[in-house]
Amino acid sequence: MQWLSDGWTLLSSALPLVPWLAVALGIFLGFITGLCIGLVVTTLLHRAGLLRRRNPWLNGLVKLHWLFIPGLLALSGAQIGLVQGVWKAADAIIVSQQGAIQGLTQQLLGDLQTQIGKMIEQNPSVTDVSLNDIVEVALAQAVFKITPDPQSSATINPTYVFALNWFARAVGSSKLHDALHEAIVTTVQDYTGADKKTVELALSTTMQQLADGNMFYDFSRTQLRRARSSLVKGVLALTFVLLLIPGLEISISKWRRW
């Protein structure tokens, strides 16, 4: 397939652009920062008397905190430095390859992108409109059509008028909008096999972005930011959980007066 071949060519041309030295520097700086923070924390614990035990055997064993805490924070800092460095490198590559990504997007969208471009030329006001906006407008028009005219309500069965007004309020409710959005996302997922975030981004993409071929470009940068945030949060969460080990040991030792 031509688009797959073009994508592989794009990836092959992007790899040499990775600043491996900058990534390595980020890992090193993260390691040193984490190590320094760990040493400071351990020193403060020692000065507070939290790393001293009455039992000679425990007093010798607790010295392992001087290795565990700085080592753990140094490793976590190196991981965060790696994530940050890779994210910056990948984002810079995407920015530098914006033209190629747009060209690949144009091949994938094909006639759809051409039709969207013509629609924008005929009606420039739809430039900032997304597919989600189109759904909202369609719902608003549906509510307007089924709502009875107050002037003609007197000639209509009151029960029928009440039912129409109730239905109009139900259609206009935020819960129905959310349910309809989920149904659209699920339907598109089933049809295309794409993941939920991809479908939601496509629905929120403006017509101008579709016409310019910026959809995958913007999606790639958004996904990179989300991935960086998720990975950093994961590293921090794991670090916090592991730090509970010395914290628990210190708490039990003080409680038991060891």
C-alpha cells in the first residue's frame, strides 16, 4: 500500500533527526537531580533522628535507607529525564516533518478533503466548525421542529402538546447529547477500528484542519503530550509507592520504640 510505504519512509527519514546526545543529557540530569534530592531527604531524616535504632542489628540494617532512597529517586529522575527528552525530540521531529505529514494525510483523506475545501470556499463561516458542532446544530433544529407553535397550541390536543414539549426538553438535555456523542464515537470505532481518543479528536477537528491536512499532525502532538504526562505520572506514582517502604519501616520503628 502506497500510504504505508510513505509512512515507513517518513519514519526512516525521521530517526536520524533524533538528538541522541540531548536525550542522554536529559537522562543524566534527571539522574543527578533525583540523586541529590534523595541525599537531601535522607540527610534530613538522619538529622531528625529517624534513621537511628536502639537495637544494634536494626541500626545497621537501617543504613540501607541511605542507598534505597537516593537510588530510587535517582532512577526515577533518570526515567523522567528519558521521557522528557524523547518527548522533546519526537515533538521536534513532528514539527519538522509537518509538510510530509500533511501530504500523507491528504492521501488518506482523498476526496473527502477536496469536498471539505470546496465547502469552505463556498461558505467561509464553517472554517471553525467541527463534526461535534454539526451534531449540536442538528439536535437544535430537531428540537425546534418538534416544538409546537404557541399560537397554534390551542387547537391541538393538550396531551399532545405536553408530550411534544416533554420530548423537546429531553432532546435538548445534556445527558442525551452525551449519550448521542458516545453512540457516534462507538459507531465510528466499530466501523473504522480506531481507538476512542482518535475518534474523539476527529470529531473535534475543525473543517479548516481537515482541509489543511492538519488532523494527524495535531493528533500526533496531542498524543505525545498525553503520553508524556501519563508516563511521568506513572513514574511518580510508582516512586511514591516504593517510598512507602522506608516510611512504613520508620513509622513502625518509632511506634515500637526500636
